[in-house]
Amino acid sequence: MSVHDDLTSVQRCIDDLVRSVGRLEQQIGGGGLEMRRVRADADHLRESVALLRESAPGLAPPRRPDLVSIPDTPYDSSLWTDSDDEGLGAHDRHAP
């Protein structure tokens, strides 16, 4: 399994835990110290896995390269004095 798969599996388990804690909280009541600690611990686990996912190498979304703008103005024709017009041949020669 890859790191990404393992983290996804852990995230699913923590989501199940949080749902189970919520159901338990409804049945028992959420006012007791023990229930508040369980809720806080489950929330802390969720936050810790989220931080781990952000800091894990190779899991960050790939960064797009900076865009380079190309102006609409025509290029300076002096840049092309030493090149041939492709498909047309050179100015001073005839096609074979």
C-alpha cells in the first residue's frame, strides 16, 4: 500500500470513530467528563491526520508552473534575417 492509501484508510477509520462517538454521545449523554474527553480525543485524531496528510511528502497537489504571457504584438523581423521561410525556400534561391 502507498502512503496515500494508508492515510485514506486511517481517515475512513477516524470518520467511523467520530460517527460512533456521536451515536454513543446521544445514548449516554454528552455532559460527562469521560464523554467530553472521548469526543475531544476523536476530534484531535481527525485534526492530526489532516495535518499529517498536508505534510506527507508526495501528497501535496502538484504545483503548476508559472504562466508566461506572450504578447500579441508582432515579433521584430530582424530576428529572422538568418533563417529561411519554411516551405518557401530562401529569398535568393530558386526551388529545385
